[in-house]
Amino acid sequence: MANSSTSLRIKKRLVIGNWKMYIEKPEEARALSLLLRRKLRGMFGVDVWIAPPTPFVAAVATLLESSAIHVGVQKVTHHTDPQHTGSVSANMVKAVGASFAIVGHSEYRAAAGTNDKVHAQLEQALAAGLTPVLCVGEESRSRDGEYFSFVEEQINSALHNVPKNLLKKLVVAYEPVWAIGKSAGDAMKPADLREMVIFIRKVLVESVGREAALKVPVLYGGSVEGGNAASLIQEGGVSGFLVGRASARAESFFEILEAVRQRSQ
């Protein structure tokens, strides 16, 4: 199954669509998956990954099996034993076609997802052969720059004692909480984004070494739309985007992908 590869090869740009709960019916997931498969055939210069709601992962992975689109999950459990009703393990989703897992999304962190739990999630994803997409980001900004140390702690905690050779598969998604779910005008300004990307890479260098750190894709997630994607990708220094609401609407998602593709040439 192509989409369950344990070694995802990432091109210069990467866009991940996090459908969250915007897609609620199997037929909606099927229709959007088939549309993506058809429209993205022959699109070069950008990798596209999709994270459907967990009940649809197996079906979407099957539909996209022979395409270049990879399928993953929005969350895996941090628990290591099977005595947890309702939990979904990394091994479970791997078995039905997932190849990556979003780890530590801001919405998970807001619901008691501590740094320790995020660390455990990342370890479980790696152990199952999934590529972890580690989400980090501050809740608010202040003039004293405390948000830098906040993001640094999130990264260092998640990567603590993780073998460096496993982190070759890591993706980091920077999602400032204060910019999520708003209009493009409320998204982060490219210059501020570039500053944070440089800082994240500095932290990664200290954790995994310069060579490995420079290969880690750093994505941005926070009110990304077709209207601001071009400037964010061109001036913000990111490798791509983690897209929420806009990824569940075909037209808006294609606008973002086209903006990224054009800046990849």
C-alpha cells in the first residue's frame, strides 16, 4: 500500500490538509478524496498529505492508494497499554493505511494535552513507523518575547531522549494559537513568521544537529488561505502549510496548493 510507506520522501514543499470534523459523512470524504486525486495528478513541486477524521482513514487511504497523496491521522493516543476504551493507537492506524500522525495539535494541547503526553504520542508514532507532524505554537504574544521560550520548551520536551536517527522523518508545524481559525488578515505577518522559523531551526540544531535540522520541514498553520499563501511561502521561510478548515473545501485548498506550486518552480 503506497500510502503506508514508512519512509515518506518529502519534496521541497509540503502541504497537509487537516480535515478536523468538517467532513462528517463517508460520501463527503469519498467525493473530496477522488477530486483531490484527479486534480492533483501531474502537479509537481509540492507534496500533499491528508488527515481525515479517524473513521474515514481506511477508506480514504484505499481510494488514494495508487496516488501521490499520503494519508494520516489527526491524533494517536499516548497510552502504551490496551486498557483504554476509545483510544486509537499508532499501530491501529498504521495497519489501515496511515503513514503520518499529527502530534500535539493546539486543540489537543488545550484539552489537557501536556508536554509529557505529546512526547509519548511522538514516541508511539515513531515506534509504529509513522511520520510525526509535531505541532508547536504559543497561545499569545507579548513584548518580552516569552513565546520563544514557550515554543522551545514544546520542541525540547517532545524530542527528549528520542534517537536522532528516528527524527529524520520529523515534520514540525508552527501554529500560533492566536492566529488559528481567523481570516487571512489575522494570519501571522511573513516577517514575523520568518523570525520564528529561524528560531525553530536553531532549537532543532541544538537537539538533532545542524545537518538533520536543516532537512526538517517547518510548516505554518494559522489562517492560511489562497489570498495569503503566496506571501507566506515566499517571504515567511516555511516549507509549506498545515491547513485546517480551508483543506476541507476543494476550491480554497486548490488555491493554496497552486500558490505553493508556483513558488516551488
